Amino acid sequence: MAWEQRKLGERINFIGGATPYKANPKYWNGNIVWLSSQEIKAKYIYSGTYKITKKAIDDNVTKFVGKGTPLIVSRSGILARMFPVSIPMVDVAINQDIKALQFDHAKLNVDYVVSYLNAKEKYILHSIIKTGTTVQSVSMPDLNKMLFPIPGHTEQVKIGNLMMSLDHLIAANEYKLKSTLKNQRCLKESFFNYL
């Protein structure tokens, strides 16, 4: 069966957040993880630096995002060199520099969507990121228009699982490499300290 081609914005809604007023103590030090763009680094997020209260969400000061909802950085200096995409493994709230990707999970697989965006990072950085300003940002109209191939759901799951397996393999090898390099540095240091 041929893959369906759609514009990304036809299948995914991008929802932005906000920063609760920092001088209002009723909004901070609660039990809901609140994320800023600096915390969208790893593929999976389990915690955050700051926590807010339910009142901050109830007062429409920020947006609540359920666990498993992909997040992208939409405004940050980091967009000059990379396009961060993460999946929170806990419920979170987000600031204005992050967009949550909301879509029908019965039609789109999370790992497939994240893998596709990761694979298109180079294109996004060169064609969709607005530069020439103080801080880089994603041109949301251009991102919404980006073509998005959609295989059947079963195929999406298989592709998502394959990409996730590759991510784990790469991470394991990066860990081994770092460990080996650290051991080599220690060996060199010991050698020169011995002299």
C-alpha cells in the first residue's frame, strides 16, 4: 500500500506553553514538572529543574502536557545547530519556547513521528529555522507545510521500534566509547604521574 503524503500541520497540532508569573508564589514549588527549552536535550525526559502548582495551569498561565506527548524546541539559540525533540515520561507543563505535538495516537505512532522529525533535522535547520534575529526560532507556518509521509499504523509501529532500537544501540556504543576514552586518559595520566 502506498504511503499517504500530508502536510505536517494536517495531522499534528502544535501547542505552546507559557511561563507562570515568577513573583506569584501560588504558581511555583508545586508537584508538576515545568520545562523550559534548555531541558529538551535527551530523547526522554523524566524530571525537570522547576515545578509549578495546579493553580498555574488552572489560571491558564501555562499548558499541561500528558506524558508521551512529543515536544520540540521552537525558540532558542540551540536551533542554530540542532533541532531538539523529546518525549516526556511524566506529565509536564511547558514554557513559551516549546511546542507540544498533539495528534490522534490511533493514527500516528509517537516513535514514528519523533524518528521522522529527527531524520529531517538537517532540512528543518536549513529551511524552517528563522535566523538573522537575536534568537533562532521555528517558522511554524513552514513547519506546518512540511510534507509528512504516513504509512499504515502497523508499519509506523515497526519503523518506530526499529528507530528506537537504533537509538539504544547508538547510546550504548557512545557510552562504551566515552568509558574507553576516560580509561585511556586515566592511563596516560597515571603514566605521566609515575615519571
